Amino acid sequence: MDRHIPFDALRNVRDLGGYATADGHRVRPRRLFRADGLGKMHRGTADWDRFLALGIGTVIDLRHDWEVERQGRVPEHPSFTYHNLSIEHRPYDQPSLGPEVEPGPYLAERYMEVAEDGTKEIRRALELIADAAVADTPLVFHCASGKDRTGEMAALVLALLGVPEPTIVEDFTLTELASPALLADWRARNGGRTPNWPGYGRAPEAVMRLFLAALRTRYGSVESYVTDALELDARALSATLRTHLLEPAPTTWPPLTYRRATPADARALVRLRDTAALWQLARGIDQWKPGEKDENHFLTRMREGEVWLAYTGDHLAGAWELWWDDPAAWGLRPPEAGYIHRLMATPHTAPPGVGRAMLAEAESRITETGRSYARLDCLASNPRLRAYYESAGYGVVGEQRAKTDGTGGPYAVTLLEKRLVDRVSPSHTPPA
């Protein structure tokens, strides 16, 4: 599931549904949305039709009134009510900041200012979200880029719903997938200039992590902030939101199906990898970074090996690459193995066990080609991932201390191997 809903003019419209709570529920899809400035839409356009199709009953605009006047507001329509609640009282000019300003500490401080200055407006926004939940009516809240004020409001709501902090941090960082488009829009509005601040439009995990830590230090918890600063009954509000915006996690899933990727899938593969990278970073796993692999990478892997996609029903559940040699990690070897790379599952929406199922499918493909080993590697500094592969039957056979993929300096990887059961038919298919 790609949380970004495609629009022509909007860049950062996302569904908050599907996130799991600590007690095994999940947020209902298509009930709570976050977005960038909805004033970029116009009646009679495809964007306007897409927006109305979401069934939105309440729009909360978190911008200053002067921003609304300058940039426009969502067009009026009888299907929804509009509320302008400027939760930010001390505006600041992000594009003009100096390059020495670190996004994490700086933005976390601004978010705390909003939390303490905008108590009246935040309280009203949470009341409106609760009212929409009780009425079973979809709601969207937004600011200009859908990142800072919108991200802070999303964090408060998700926390009250019982979503764990790493997922809240991850949700914030998903703006990174929209950052290039947000930056391009700023340049188009400003004569092609580039913002002075490299952090413009970015959403690194440190911002939300530091903000939530500061909120805990000041108030003890999100719930205590809601009670003490917003003067709301946090327990009652949380119960209302949970009753109407959560549902049981699914217990059954459509069977997984697989197909070989084609060049038309390259963009979706980049998106899946970047999303998985943000999932990792939000949980303190420093392995992948968004933007490291572009479409050309996956097109090359399709030409020189194979790339496979896994689906549950009509929804993408994961993907992996299958190589027929890997000299950077394993050196020159006879054609006896297939090398599995970039095993990745769709965060939050893939069925349980999809990683193990994709491994098994990759192993089947390797044996179909007449090869006897499945091989892979993982960062030597990632014991959690090594343990996962060992639990799937892979054994550590060595370490390559100076692997390089051509995009950076050398790094150490642990080499793992699995001997496959020989079930090759006489007419096996050789690798392409």
C-alpha cells in the first residue's frame, strides 16, 4: 500500500489507515487523511473529482489566515464543512534558514512552540476529529506542505489511538517521498531559485523523535499533554477515537501470488524500497537510505538477473532481486547458486510471514535453474537481520569486509548460504 494518494497538483495526501496499534487493532482505512495545501485544487479538474471521491465530511486547515488568503483554500462544497484553525502562532521562514541549521533540533523546538502556543486550536481540531469519527465521516487535516503542522497533529492523533512511537515517527518521515515534488514546486513559485536551507521540505526521523521526547519530558506523555495543556479528558478522547477509528487486525489474507517484474514496475520498486528504508530508519536500523536506488538500478537488475513481485490479492506485498553471480560479495564462483538481494515487504499491509514466503519462492526459482545454493548477505552491523535469515535455514559461511556497490565506500557484510533440496526436473529452465 502506497499511502500517498496520487493527485496532479497535491503532493502529500496520505491515508492514515492500516497502522497497527500496540494491542493488535489497526486504524480503519479511508477515515482519516493528512494533506498539503488543498487550495491548489480547482473545481472541474481531475483532482477535484478525486478529492470528492474520498467522501470527506470535514476539512481542517491548520494554516495562518494570511496563508489562506495568499495561497487559497479548498473550494466550497456542500459535502463537507471547512474549519481554519491556525495552530502555529509564531511563523518562521524555513527556506531562508542557514545551511548550518540542523533540521532535527530546530524543527522539534518549533513543534514544541506550536504545542504550547496553539492549545486552543489543537483542542478544537481534536474535538472535530472525534466528532467526525463518531459520525463515521472521513476527515482531512492539512497545512501548506503537509509536513510540520500536519505531522504534529497526526502524531497526537496516532498516539491517542495507541499506535507505537516508531510507527508515528515513520509516518512523519513519509513526507520524504514527496520532498522532491515539494522542492520543485517551491522553485517554480520562486523563479527557479533553490531554498537557502537544505532541510526545506525534508522530514528526517530525528525531528519527530526529538519532539515526542521533548513532549514527554515536559508533560510525561501525549495523554498528559492533552489533559494538562489542552484541558481535555484524554482518557475519554482516546476511548472515543479508538472505538470509532480502530478495527480488528485481519486474520485471513488472500494467497500470495508472484510474477516477474517488467520495466513498467521500476517506479513502484523504487517506491517500495524507499518506503522500506524509512521503516528501518524509524526503528533505528541504519541500513538503507531513501534515494539510494533509482529506476535504472532495477532496470539493470531485470536485464542482468531477475526481479520478482509478490501480491496479496491486487495489492503489492513485497519484492526481491535474484542475481546469478555476486563477485562484489562472494568473489568469482562457479554457477552453483542464486543470490537473493533486496528482499522487501510492504510495511504494515503485507500479510504476516511474507518475507519467509518470498524467500521460499526465490529458493524454488533457484532450484528450477539447476543451482544448489541460495546465497545472500547482510550488513555485519545488523545482527537482527542475520538472526532472521538464520531462522530461515541460512548459515553464516564468512564475511566480506570490503564490499562496495559503487555508490559509496566499502562496508562489511556477513555471508549466508543455504543448501537447497534437489528437486530439479530434467527440463529445468536456465537463468535468463
